[in-house]
Amino acid sequence: MFGSQIVQSAYQGLLLILILSGPPVLISMVLGLTVAIFQTATQIQEQTLSITVKLVAVTLTLIILGAWLGSQIMQFAMTIFTNFPTWVE
């Protein structure tokens, strides 16, 4: 029983990581592709343009979604800490 609970918690943790990292990664990917197409069309060869746009977008995404991301992590941590005494028995 103990092993299955640990495996289930590890699965939930990995799934939470995927869900929480999704929005910043998707925003970065979409904006990176958009900037790359813009740079190709205008023949601008500036390396920092792509990085700057993605950095600002990911920062804004984390600021906007920060409360939700933090609450999801806190909820998972509370679940782990609540169930831990039953695993140790």
C-alpha cells in the first residue's frame, strides 16, 4: 500500500509540473515563432530581439498567473504533508 501511495503522489507531482510549466512555455514558443517569422520577413539579424521579447512575455505571464501557480503548488504541498503521517505508519 505504501508504494502505491508514493507512486501516485509522484505521478501527481509530475503532472502538476507539466500543467504549471505549460503557459510560460507555450507563450514563449508562440512569440519565438512569431518573432522568427518577422525577422525572416524583414531580414533583421538581431539575436537579442527574440530573447528580449520572450523574456518580457514569460515574465508577464508569471506575474499574471503567479497567484494561481502558487495556489496549485500550495495545495499539492498541503496534500503531501497531510498524507505523510499515514505513509509512515
